[in-house]
Amino acid sequence: MEEMDAKPEENAGLLPRKEEGNPKTMVEETSLFNPVEVSGISEVLVEKDVEESEVEEKLQELLSGISEETLQLREFLVEENKLVSELCESIRQIMGKLGVSFSIPPQDIPVKKKVKRVVLNGEGRLILFSEKGEVRSGFLSEYPPKIIMAVLWVVMPKLARVVVRYRKKVSKRVGFFRKLKKELESIAKAVVGGKEGPGKSAGETGDVEESVEGREG
């Protein structure tokens, strides 16, 4: 009987023991489904959505501002082209009337090619002579606004001096014509006489004409 009782104990030692659940493993498994961490991820996603919406709003505001600036820019460009064309035409007319042309220092003209001589002639054409012997000619209004501004900066003072000289010349002519007109009026009064009837004046005029014809004959 003792031997029989001993065998089950020995066999019991040979039987595999049931492994109890590892508390650490269970904690790790449950930590994968922690509701706190899931809510944190959702908050991050919400924040990203908010940031993206803010970026979209800012981009829309920038695009709207760019569109408005583009419309204004287009209007200014159209007006600039019109004003430049009218301005260059006025300069062409003035220079043509005065019969002048202007030499412009090449270093004052912002062009890429090296030029040795620049001339704005009386027809309003800007002529560029390069160091290689090349010649470029075109109306001033056909050049870029930057070049037109540079040319006007040089030409306007010279044009002002030419206008002053021309004004003085015309003033002298006007003074001469005034003096001549006064002398002729005095001669006319002496020849025609004072306030007399038209018949007598006509008769006197006829006598003068006859005497002149007689002399010519």
C-alpha cells in the first residue's frame, strides 16, 4: 500500500504544471488598448485638421490679395504704355520743330551691350552704336520704360536750354516785327493821310498807283 501511495506523488512530479497568467504580459496587452492614448491620437488629428484649415484660409487670403494686385498692375501697365507713347510723341514734335538732336552719354543708358555712342535724333528715334559696329535704331517709345526714364533724365535739361534759346530768338523777332509794324503804321498814316472820306482816299490811292505805273513804264 505504501508503494502505491508513493507512485502517484512521483507521477505528479512528472506531470506538467499549468502556467498561471503572467501579470506583466496582461498589463502589456491591455496597454495596447489604453483609451487615454487613443483619445490623445484623436486630439492630434483634430489639431492637424485645424492647422490645415488655417493654412487653407491664409492661402485663400493670399490668392485674393494677389488677384487684386494683379488687376491694379494690369491697369497701371496699360496707363503707363499710353502715357509713355504720348510723352515720346510730344518730345518728337518739339525736337522736330526746334530741329535739334541730342547725344547721350552711353554710361547713362542701362543696356546690356556695350555702346560707344547714343543719339536721340529730331525724329524721336533713339540710335545705339555698339563697339562692334552694330547699330540699333527705334522710336523712343519702343524701348523699355527703364531706358526711356534714363534718356529723359539726360535729355530734359538739354531740351529746356534749347527751348530757352529758341524763346529768346523768337522774342527778338517779335520785337523786330513790333517795331516794323509801328513804323509801317506811321508811314501808312503819312501816305494815306488822316481821317478822310473814302472817295478822297481812293482818289489819292489812284493817283499814287498812276504815278507808280508811269514810272514803271
